[in-house]
Amino acid sequence: MVLTFRTATLSEGKEVGRVIRAAFTPYMRALGREFPADESAHFAEEWERFAAELERGDIYVASDGIRIVGAVRTKPQENALYIYQIAVDPPRQGTGVGSWLLQRIEEEARSRGLGSLSLETAEMAEANIRLYRRHGFEIVRRAPPDHGLDPYTRVHMVKSL
């Protein structure tokens, strides 16, 4: 499997969104939530935010040369790169794409001279926590989600670079 890592383009927004939605649908359902319908006002707001991230270069993709198989949404912070979402297309899950993306995003953060990576995931997402720990992330706190859309505790994790 030969993958390339690069910044996503605005023209790829729909495909990147498809990968994220496909990867996150089971997670969202486990939290008792659903993605907004495409025709909803909330979806339109989300798309504006997503498009701005694409234009800023805050979204990265893994491509197998034919299609996008994974994506990482990031948010630059003071001395860290926050991983807002990491998603792998369901047919490629369990094949190492998620680990590969984490390695690439770490390289990106190092190239910017940043001191750490940070992220959060639901405490009930034990497989995610195991993956992040294998990549050197440590739990720094547990707390309810800032957004208040569900009651599930989030695990906040950091990796020093």
C-alpha cells in the first residue's frame, strides 16, 4: 500500500467529507447523535467551517493514488497541533492507515517547530485510546465535552514532541 500525505484542496471537500462521515457514523451513533441532514441549516454552518479549514490548509489527506482513504482535521494552537478529527474510510480501517496518518501529522507538527500534538476522544472509544497510547499520547484529563451535545466523558490526550 503506497500512500501519499498532503493538504486537502477545496475541490476535494466533498470526498473528504464523505470519508469523515463514513468513518464517524458508528462513533456518532454510539454517542446517541447523528450527522445533520445535508439540507439542514446546521449542515450549511458546518460546511462553511469545513471549507474555511480547507482553504487555510488545516485538513490533510491520505491518498492511495486513486482515492482519498483517510483525513485529518487539525487546529493550530499556541505551541501544539490539535487533531480535531482523524478518519479512515471504513474499507481501509484496520490496515494501518490511521497509524500512518498519525505519524505523518506528527512529522508535520515537528516541521512547524511545535512542541506537542493534542486530541480528545470519547472515554468509551477504547480502541481509539489504545491507538493513541501506542503512538505515545498520554491522558492528561477526563471531562465532559465542551459542546454539551452528549453526556459522554472525553479523554484529553497529549503527545510531547
